Amino acid sequence: MKVLVINCGSSSLKYQLINMENEEVLAKGNYERIGQGNSFLTHKVNGEKYVLENPVDNHEQALEFMIEQLLSDKYGVISSLDEISAVGHRVPHGTDLFDKSVLITDEIKDLIASCTDLAPIHTPPILNGIKACEKVIPGKPMVAVFDTAFHQTISKEKYIYPVPYEYFEKYNMRKFGFHGTSHRFVSQRLAELMNKDVKDLKIVVCHLGQGASLCGVKDGKSVDTSMGFTPVSGIMMCARSGDLDPSVVTFLMKKEGFTPDEMENVLNKKSGVLGISGVSPDFRDIEKEADEGNQRAKLAREAYCYNVAQYIAKYAVALNGVDAIAFTAGIGENQINIRKRICEHLEWMGVKLDLEANQSRGEDKEISTPDSKVKVWVVPTNEELVIARDTKQIVENL
Ligand code: AMP
């Protein structure tokens, strides 16, 4: 069975075609700048990368062009559309309506559309992607996999916000959490790597990418997570603020005359490590500048590592102890120095890093010493594989 995984953003369409017999990625890519006049597709196949410029107006045209490539002599990996058995869609927000992946029906599409109020930027492109598949590759069973679903096990005293209860009732204002597909994959994979049942482990997963969140996982279930009502909360990120004194927001709006949209833009795109350093949202640049003596880059690095360590301690409380910490996503998998600095804050809880093992990047690896009370691992995430596996499982049981 071959499963096509689709991840639609407002101006992008990412995809992977996965052979589920051996979970091999046959082709993958990203269509960028859809509807902006200068769209291009980056298509990767057989270890080669091709950039194909082809302006498109919408997701449907993007999908059509991408499917042509999958079928083509030059870049193709399939000879007929019949080879695609099913499609899995990444859906960033399922509110509290979905606690697991589901087969997409008309009713499910309406339910996903009803999440638009809480995810106005992310939901419309998903619905466009679903519609595009119905037109371009009709008749394929499709599955929705939600970033929020894994966190539906978080209990109410952990997801409720201390604001008047009427806002929870009126707007469903509560913590939802995101990156659930990654937290689920990494916690299960870590248990496998440790030769343990995930049900016997208390794990803190640190998904540290452009967007970043931590999750406390016990019995294989999310107990608490750092992102909340929106993905701007929790730990500070590359360009997002993370948690703040709420008065910072109202103070700035008054002093700078920001509209709500302008304020959101500051919190989402100009804050975090970029905001403090003034250098870049990319940790590679931060490390370079900090090592060359840039004081604000050093400050941003220190603030980030302290912040992540604080949140790990938070989840030690939520889990009543920690057996293992897993680092994943761009920074977690690659930034050796950041992992080291975070772990230095955690020596009190029995974390001992093996500095040599920690030199590794982007591979499954235990990086704590054999006598470390809390085990520390690098576990590369693979959200697309989770989407493909869920799709296969649901479609096989139809
Ligand atoms: P993500 O959102 O998971 O793609 O993570 C993006 C961030 O990870 C970037 O801003 C970098 O700071 C970091 N990153 C990604 N790849 C590498 C790499 N090969 N080496 C060092 N840092 C990396």
C-alpha cells in the first residue's frame, strides 16, 4: 500500500509518498508560494532534488502539477494513480472534537470547518487541500490526523485557564496543545529504543524546532504540554514569545498603539530568540554570533536554555518523576551545545550528559551516561510516518 501524506499551509503544500510495506519514502517535496505569482515545487526523489518553477493560483493546481511529477518519466515513482491507496492529511487544529485520527467524510469536513474560529490561519488551507484531492485524485479514502488529538488526555485542572469561567464556556478558551503527532511518535519510539513498554515510562519530550513545545507523557498519554490555546504559548521559541506576563501585551498595545493583529505579529514573528538577540530566529546564527562575543546572542541562548530546563522541571511535577528526556526537531536533533546547556540546569534531578555521545546529530542516540538517573536521548521525529501509519490502519479496517 502506498499512502500520500499531505500538509497544506496557507501558501504551501508539503507531501510525501510512502510505501507502507517497508515505510520507505518514495518521493517528497514542498510546493511553496502558492498564489503569489512565483510558486515553485521542490521535489526529492532517489536522492536527487529538483526545483521546478511553475506558478499556480491555488492548492488544486499545485496538487495537479505535483501529481504530474509523481507520474512523470523524469521525476516519477508511480505509473498510475491506482498505486496511491489513500491520502493522509495533517490537520493542525481539531479543538476538543477529535481525540484520534478519523476517516474524512462530509460530516468530518464540517466538523473540521467548525474549528476555523480557533485556527483561522490553519484550517482553510487544510480544507482546500482536502477539496483539491477530491478533484485531482478522486475516490481515494482520506484520513485526518490532528496535531491536537494526542493532548485530549490532559485533565481539566491542567487545561483550564484562570480567567472567568464564562470565557471557557463561551469560547472554549483552554489549553489544547500542538505537535501531538510528534510527541506521540517520539515517546513511542523512545520506549522501543529503551526496550520498555511506553506504559511503564515517564517521559518529557522536547520538540525544539521553529515552533517548540514540551510534553509530559505517562502511560503513553499526554499528561501536560506547553503550547496552549494557540501555538504562541509555552517556552520561548525562535521568533515566538512563549509565556509572558499578560500585562506585557496590554502595556505594549497601549504604549505602541498596536492593533490586536499588530500585537499578534510581534508575539509570533518578532519575539523569542530573534527578539532578544536581534540577530536571527535560526540557532545556527545565534551560536555563531554568541561564540564571537555578541552579548545579546549569548543572552538569547542562555534565556532559551534556562526556559526549556524550567519546563522540563514543570513536567517532572506533572509526571511525579521523570525516567527519560527526549530531544527532537531541528534544534533538539542538531544543536549539540543547546542540549548540553539545557542539561546543565538539570543536574539536580539526576541528569548526567555523556559529552561524547552528545556530539551526534539527527539520529536515534542515548546521550546520557550509564549512571544517569534520568536517561536522555535524541530521537528524530517523523510526523509524516505517523500520519501514513494512522491512514493505513484506518483504511485497512474499512
Ligand atoms: P524545525 O522547525 O524543526 O525545522 O527546526 C528549525 C530550527 O532547527 C532552525 O531554526 C535551526 O535553529 C535548527 N536546525 C535545523 N537544522 C539544523 C542543522 N542541520 N544544524 C543545526 N541546527 C539546525
